Amino acid sequence: MNKDHLKKKLSGLALSMFRKDFFGIYHGSISAKTESNRFVINTKEAIFDALDESSLIELYYKKDYRWNQASIDSNIHHSIYSQISDAKFICFSMPPFTTAYSLDHNIITPKDYFGYKELGSIEIVDPRSFDDWYERASSEIAYYFQSKKTDIMVIRGYGVYTFNRDVHEMAKKIAILEKSCRLLLLDNTKNDSAFD
């Protein structure tokens, strides 16, 4: 695939996800595998509603000076790409309703049609300690994907990691998950107010 076209695709998706509040100004990461030993990822200074050529950097699996400019999540993306051949696109986002729902639950079981059909139940993973999370994340996230044979991981109080062969399918899954969690939270609020 043409790298310029790929970068435009990532930029368009990032803007859309930013507008949905899945990315913060500097929070999140999105990448695409370009070759068997390379991937494009946002830089650590990227602003997601305006990703451009300077906000995306191509990294080789072998670390060099470019890794210093890349997203803090680069090691996690590298670990997923190097261990999971189906991963062509990866995204880390912090959709607010999904992240909020993860704080008090262990499983997401959608009650809406699309969530039920597309996602089924999703386990919420407890990262245990946030103090050493980034030291463990690259191995634990890739291991989770492989051992659970899934392409989406909800991490309590942290956010959502997902990968796919198709960038649009990846975005669709995050959007459906977020809508399902929003509906679950609204349903909980309705049930709580019934006791008032």
C-alpha cells in the first residue's frame, strides 16, 4: 500500500476518533504496519485532530534514534506487530464511556443489538498496579491477544487496545463498544433512580 495514502487514512481516522472523544489532544496512539519489519505510528507530540506528515513516523523493529520521537505506546505496538501476523492496524484509545464502565465492572455484556451481535461479552482486564504498567504492558497486551484469541482488550481505568487487518473494521468495533457501554451506563442510571 502507498505510504502517503496510508498516512492519510490514519489521519482521517484519528480526526474522526478525536471528534468522538476517543483520543485526547496528546493521548492515544494509532499505527499501521508498512512492511514485515516496519510500522508507522504517531509521534509523542501528535495532536490527533491534525495528524500530518510530521505527526507520523515510520519505525523499524530494530530501535534507532526515531524511537525517541515516537509515541510512548510504540513498544506495545511493536510487540503486537511482531507477534500477531493479523495485526495490520493498531489503536489505543480511551473512549470515556467504556473506560468509565471498566472502573466498576469485570465484564462488558452489551444489551443493545449491535453490541450483542458484533462483540458478545468482553472481559475487562485489571492492570493491577499502574506504577509499573508501562514496563509490563508490551508483553501482557500481546500475550492477552494471543491467549484469548481476540482483537480487542479493555483495560480497567486505562483504555482500549484493538487491532485488525482493516482500519475501518477496527474503528467500527471501538465505536460499537463505546455505544454499548454508554447504553449500559444509562441503563444503570435509570435503575439507580428507580430506587430514589
